[in-house]
Amino acid sequence: MTTAANRLTTSAMIASFADPGQRTSPAPFGQALAALAEQDTRVVGLTADLGKYTDMHVFAQVHPDRFFQMGMAEQLLFGAAAGMAEVGLVPFASTYSVFAARRAYDFLCLDAAEPNLNVNIVGGLPGLTTGYGPSHQATEDMAIFRGMPNLTIVDPCDSIDITQAVPQLAAAEGPTYLRLLRGNVPTVLDEYDYTFQLGKAAVVRGGKDVLLVSSGLMTMRALQAAEKLAAHKVDVAVVHTPTIKPFDAETVLHEINTDRLAVTLENHTVVGGLFETVASHIVRAGLGRRVVPIGLPDEFLDAGALPTLHKRYGLATDCIVERVLSELA
């Protein structure tokens, strides 16, 4: 087999959604967790045979005595993390989002959420961040987890979000779920007057014509689309909502309650994620505002190269620009 063929067989797993030449930060989660552990001796790290692929290996190298390899047993991973939290430790347990949401839901729910323990779940490959197909694409993880009482859900945009979120998740009461961006993660939000605050949304860009409400990597795409739409004389505001639950409805509804075109953008199925979270708060507030969803379809997605898939399913920047212009026409 040729070298090029070897790269093709592995690229879907290790691929980055960063644009060519974009500024990135290596393994921001692993770096942040290792730094936090220097300050807090209660912090421990666990994984289910996926340390390298969830950036937990960075923590393991610095704090080998506080790292636990649980093997390919996600239910055991969550149960052990709950037991550690029960005795006063602050565990961060990493696996792929598909395994956390589909395979070990009951253990997280009853072992950690019901007793409201400080168990921090770190889920790799959320949404369409891998080309490996439905077995690895967690396109519905937020929909699955939103109904779990006590669980905080965070969908970070970039390395800034992740680095600042880790200590806040450790300090938060109850269990948390972080949609991990791993490897070389884009650095975007440092160009804006932004600081991650758990449970808070932020207006990172103002604009009078269109409002983009986004989470996760789609905030990066929203900001890129806003720059491109400016060339079409369209002034775009961007509201970043890194915390999906509890949701900052006050900030988002204040921005939505205008005459601007409102669009949600998420790296998740349009069923049960950011769009439906926003829509439910609009209805309960009696605002009567229309919102256009941009997200993944309610179907199992194809395997392939990430740029191709993002364009196919409408997550690419140019797709967002085209959708907004069509809505304004």
C-alpha cells in the first residue's frame, strides 16, 4: 500500500476542521486539564482506551499517578468516575461522544446526574468532526443529553473556549458534558472581546440586518460568513452560545426580538439541539419570531473527507452565505 493510501485510511479519524493556514492551538483540553491539576490535587483523568484521541494523553504524561486507563468499557468509565467524585475527587472522563451518549447513558444518568456528582464527561468527535460515518459521528448527542436533569452541556467554539471552560467545569456543581474539539484546534475568539462564562451567551459581533445564533465550531463559521456577507452589504451579528444547558435565554431572546433575519447554526442535527432550544424559548416567551435552522439533517450521514461532508450538509462557510442571501432575497 502506498504512503498516500495510508494517509487516506487514517485521515477521516485525525482530520481537523481548521482551514488551511488558520491559527491553531495543540490539544487545548489536555493542556488545560494538566494545568488545572497543578493547582488542584483533586483533579483526576480517566479514559476508555482513547487517551491519544481525546487529548487526555497530555494529562497522563504530566500526571501519570492521577490518570486511569479503564479500557474499552465506557459504562465502567462513568461508574468509576462517579465513585471518585463521591469521595471528593474531580474526575474528567474522556471517550467518544457516540459512546458517551449511546452506550453509557444510563450510567451517567443514575451514577452521576441523579446524585448530582461532579463528574465531567469529555466527548470527542461531536457532530460532523470525523469522516468515519455514523458509527463515530455523534450528530444527536445534545438531543440525547438535554433531557438529563442536572447535566450541564457545553459546545465550545475553539481553543479559547476550551481552555477557559475546563476550570469552570471543574468548579461547577453536578455533572458536565463537554463536546471536545481535539488535536490542532482553531484559535478564533481571541480576536473579539470575549471571555467564556459557563451558562452565558455572548454577542461577539454586532449587526443590523441578520442575527446568527451559533454554538461549537459553527460560531467560527458564523464569523467567517459574517465577513463574507459584508461584501454583499449585509450587516451580520453573531451570538455565541457555548452553554446549551442551562441555556442563556435572556441574552439570546433579547437579540432575537428584533426585525433582523434570525438563523441558528449548529454542528448537530436540527432535531433536539440548539435550534429547538432557541425555538422553545421563543414560544414560551410569546415572541412569535421565525428562526431559520442551519444544522445537520435528521439522517445518518455519509463517510468521507470533512471538507466535502461539510459542504454536502451545509456547514461550510459558503453554504451559510448562500443560505442567508437566499432568505434575504
